[in-house]
Amino acid sequence: MKDNTRNYRATFILDNRGREEAVEQLVESLKKEIEAVGGAITAVENLGRRDFARVTDPAFPGAPYVEITFAAAPAAPALLKERLRLNGIVYRLFIQAL
């Protein structure tokens, strides 16, 4: 039977306003969410805090960016987006196939 696993890169913009957890702790919770949809983490890169090109809220001009590369089934990106849709720590999420 053919292995139906694909590689993905998920870029997260985190909303850590009013939170006492460090970015590393937030990344650990995101890794658990990826593993919950059947993903295997291959790399994590903290891109640091960056300012937004278009600021929609003057009180929130920038946020930490994190890239997580993982291998998962083709249905996993949709499942991950649905799981994180109401998650307060994820401000934006972009998943691309590699």
C-alpha cells in the first residue's frame, strides 16, 4: 500500500497579548495540535517578532511568527485549520504544501 504522506509548512502568527506563557510554551501547544491530526513534526523555526505591513489595530502592531514543518495525510491541513479556528493564541495561519 502506498504511503500517502505529504510535507507541509505551517506559518503561525501568534497572539500572545495578555498571556504569561513564553512563545516556546505556545509552540509546544501548537505541536500537540499538529500531532493530534496525525502530523509528524520535522522542524520548528521561531522567526521572532515582526511588525505587520498593514496594522489593523494600533494596539497590536506586530506579533511573533513561527514556522512548523510537518508530514501528514492530505486531509490534515483542513483538520488543523478547523481545530485552531477558535484557538485564541493563533492570530493567523498559513499552510502550504512542500
